[in-house]
Amino acid sequence: MLAWLLIACGGATNESEYPFEPGPDMLPGDNCRSCHKADGPYEDAPEWTVAGTVFTDASGSSGAGGVTVRVIDDEGSVVEMVTSSSGNFFTATPVVEPYLVELEKDGVIVAMPTSPPSGGCNACHASGPIGGAPGALYVGAFTSTMTCDGVSTLTSNDGTSYPCDPYVCDTDSCLFACGGDEDCVDGTTCDAEGHCR
């Protein structure tokens, strides 16, 4: 395993030395931003601000092409990506945190209930998920529903909980901006820019 990590993210400095075929369908499910970042191991690898993979099922066995991934940043800018045949998506467009993420397939939109901690979606959405992620991003997630506890925690129909802190939740999603202190959890206040701090 250690040898693979050293080969996959180190040593080679240009495409001719990569231990894989670079391109939009490379390494689905891997954390793209472990290499596609400013201080990444590959000098000529583009820097992505947001990148990940959407699968056809929770096991992450097959990529889901044609899914629209929409990022709405804190300044209201919208970045849309469409997944490749492997389910991969990526952008180099700058996004201002915190931001919302939505997936859309066949007119059905599902929003991530909380703002992600980074643009490396597969870092948390993996077969061994971390950070409260339910696992791989997959189109079956479009049947999931969320319920707010009345304060700041969402619970999906499979029982997974998602904290909305420092914002409160409404019926089925977290707030990502505030209009007053009532939109913020206890101990935080709404600032002039509409952020709970």
C-alpha cells in the first residue's frame, strides 16, 4: 500500500512518468485534490478547486456520467460541472467558502445538507467515509430525504446525521447564510456579511 501511495502521488513530475493514464476519467473515487493542488506532487497536474466522482450505486462500482454538479459559493457565483463517463467532475474556477453543492440528474436535484470542508469531495465521500459523509456520492442518493431536528441537525432516511453548525436547519436542509441571529446556533451571531460567527 505504501509503495502505491509513493508511486501514485510522488516521484513522477510530468505526464510521461505517471503510473496511470491522465485525463478526465482517471482514478475515479480517488481524492483528486491529493495531487491536483498548488503544492501537489505533479508539476504539470492542473489545480482543481472542486473535484470528485459520482457513482451509480453506494458501492462505488461504476461511475455515473451526465450528472450535473452545481457549486453555489458564498458570493452567489454558480459553477456547473457535468460528470464524465467515469463519474468524475472537476473545476479550476475559484469558489468562495462556504458553498452549497447540488447534484442534478433527470430534473431531480439533491443538495448536500452541509457546506463541505474542502473541494476534495472524495476525501470524505469514500468507501471508508469520514467527516460525517454517508459514503460515495451516488445517484441512488436522489431517493434520500432529510429531516431537521428543529435546531441544527439533519437526519437522512437511513439514520445518518449531519450537523449544520454554525447555522440552523430548516425543514430538509441546512441554512448557509443568515439574515439575523435566529439563523445561527446558540453562541454565534449573524455578521454584516450574512455569516454566522
